[in-house]
Amino acid sequence: QVQLVESGGGLVQPGGSLRLSCAASGSIFSINTMGWYRQAPGKERELVATITNGDWTNYADSVKGRFTISRDNAKNTVSLQMNSLKPEDTAVYYCYFRQYSGRDYVYWGQGTQVTVSS
């Protein structure tokens, strides 16, 4: 089992910045992927960004150039720096952790609200 604890989020004006962090603990293997998904009201959960333990990153087109994902493998943490936030970025953001050990294991954080509004 892997536990994920998120921090950050909140209310910010359009054009502002926020930083989300997530710490993983438990039975963690060295090869894994961490990242963030989000879900807005009435919409499906969607990818925001992911990063592998080798620092290979993947971003949704809607956040490229504005969001930056990073991780600390020694601490098993992942962060998402969100700049130039837009009202359409408003959603619940979920930390994501995936690793393989005979089969895929996927874990989710509890979610943190990000609201972009004036």
C-alpha cells in the first residue's frame, strides 16, 4: 500500500500562482510515476502532468508553458508549480502514484481544491 498526502491549493486570482505538493509513503518501489490529475464539476478526471523517477515528464496541452512538475526521489515527493492560472484551471487536484510489481498499482490522494476567481 502507498499513502499520498497532498498540500497546497486554495483560492487565487486569475494570473496568480499556486504550488501543490504530495508526499508518498509506504511500500514504494524505485521505478514509479507520480503526478497530478484534476476534476472540475460535471467533468471527467483528466491528466494535468506526470513525472517518472527518471524525470521524464508529460503535460496536458492546456497547461504546457504554465505548469511545472518536479519530484524529489529521495523524499518521494512531487510538486506542481502552477503559474498564470486561469478560471478554467478551477478543479479538485488529485495526486497520482503508479508503480508496477507483477501488475500495475495506482493510488490517489484525497484531492485538494484549486479555485481561480476574481
